[in-house]
Amino acid sequence: MNPLRLIGPACLFAVFTYSLPAVALTSLSDDELSETTGQAIIKLEQFDNVAQSSGDALNFTRLSVGAKIDINMNIESLKLGNYYRPDPAAGTCEPGSPGVCTAQYGNNDPWACTTETCGGVDGTFKWPNLVNGNGDISFSDLPGGFEKVPNWDVALRYLSMGYKDKDGNLIPATLVNPYIDFAMDANGNLEGLRFGYGSASGVMGNMIDVITGNIRPGVDVLAKGLLNISLGTQEINFSGVRTPGYIQESIGVILGLDLKDLSHEAQLRPVGSLLLSDAADMFFSVNNRPIDYPENPRGILSPTAGPGFWINMDDGLTAATYNYKNPDNYFENHPLTQILRELGAFENYYDN
């Protein structure tokens, strides 16, 4: 199953161009033009024979736009990348049956996953008493809820950029210098698309049901169930394929015990409120195969992007275990405002 055909490069390019600011153009005479210097708003670059971890090479074309975009955005539900991911324990490669694509990735495809690990199908996920101090609470019972959706690479609800301050003003998120990379093989076939920014700052909200990618925010961990003991800011690894957004590794030690050992189910509530501070390695990609993209415009070389839809957020992200609701970013007359308020699903954490 080809994810590029499912999502469509034309659709991604349309989103990219739609986000660009309108520019008024004024004609110049030859004399005026000869006295004018400047830099083009659009830049085209070529990166050939970029070595891949698979042993071959890809060619990349990059379209960059020198622009600053202020955005307030709400998306009720977003599902991306229904990419076939075989079970590595079996041996066939037919969609609809378990298997592994040995011809393309070998027997150890790192981006395959089983029913036990895709989308949290067979897990029970709780926001534990250790963190919230109010008992073990199922993700499904938290504001905004939780849905197990095993067949998507990314499934988010109430996705937002920006927030509303205490006076009701919408404060935008800022995206600077957007770019898009096209990955081509030696025969000119499109193997992947990457859409990113040189910098992203502001507030981002989401209810995470399923996420795929390399995601490592810094999280302020407060263990309310242990007399409000703060573990400070820990770098947390949400990375993986179709994970339900919970933390699966040790993140801190209290009295010689790992926090994971003290709360063996889901250690923290999926982070619903992120603060972006000059995030310089944030991109979204859709790939037919694992791809090692070239350095981004800030000179950062990101980890390998897996096949299917892939999110990379590995820089400039902070969150807090006690900020578990989605940030408020809705107009008073937005049709979801009253519904979300009744659910108690959002809250304003960023008042000045």
C-alpha cells in the first residue's frame, strides 16, 4: 500500500501553498530594478546522492519559503497514514494478513508492529495516582477521552495551534521559513515528502489517540501522589509506531525506585498541551520506505523517518504532567465551544 497515493502529494502541496502569506507585487522599470537588491522569497535547492541507512542513496529537491506565518487553527479530528504494517513474526507480505515485507526491509523491519503494540489495542492505560494524586484514572475517563484506533499512523483530536488569553484574545503560534523536501530515487520515482519549518513557537494542543514518529519533549514531572514531589524536567521518549502516546520507559527515580516501577501501567497522561520554543526540528513526512532526509535549513540532521506518516518533534518542546487538558483556542461562537466546556476538555494554562 503506497502512502503517497493514499494521502496525495498534490493535497500536501496545496496545504503548503495555502499557508503562505499573500504578497502584493509591484512592477519595476529596468532602471529601478538595476538599483534594487534583495533576496527571493522562494528558494530551490538540490541535494543529490544522499546516503541512506539502507545502503543506497536518494536525491532531494527542497522548496523553501522565507516567510513568517502566524496561525490560529482548530482541527476536530485528524487521522493520517493508514499504512500497512506487517507482523514481524510471520513471513508473508500481503495486506490483510500478518507478515513482513522481507524483499524490501529484510526480516527485521523496525517499523512493523503487532496487534499488541499498534494503537494500544490490548492495553489498559491509566493516568496513575502517583502522578495525579486522585486515584488511577482510565484515559477514556479523562476530559476529551481516549479512542483505540489501531489502523492509523496518526490519530489526533482537538488539534490546535495558538491559544486564547484571559481576555479572550487569540494568541497565534508562529511558524517561520516553511519548506518541503521531495525525495526521489535514481529513476525519478517519488519516495517521500517532508514538510517542516525552520522554527516553530507558540502553544500546540492535541488529544493523542495514536502517534507515529520521533517525539521527545521535555516534560515537567510532578508526582502529586508522593507529597507533590517534583522530578524536574525530564526528556521523555514518545517515539515509536502507532503508540497511544503514553511513556513506555523509565523517566525518573524516587527513593531509588523507577517511576515506572511505582506505576506499572501508563506512567503519565498523554501530553495534551505543548509549548513550542523556537522548535527547530519539527516536520511531518509521508514515506514509502525509511528515509534519511538531508540537514534541515537550520543545519539539523534528524533521525531516520519511518515509512507511512511520520512526525518529528525533537527540539524546543516542553509540557507538564499537570497540564493534561487541551489549551483553549476556540471562539465563543465556535460550535464545539459549549461541548468542550461541558466535557471540561480544555483549559487556559498560558495567561500572562
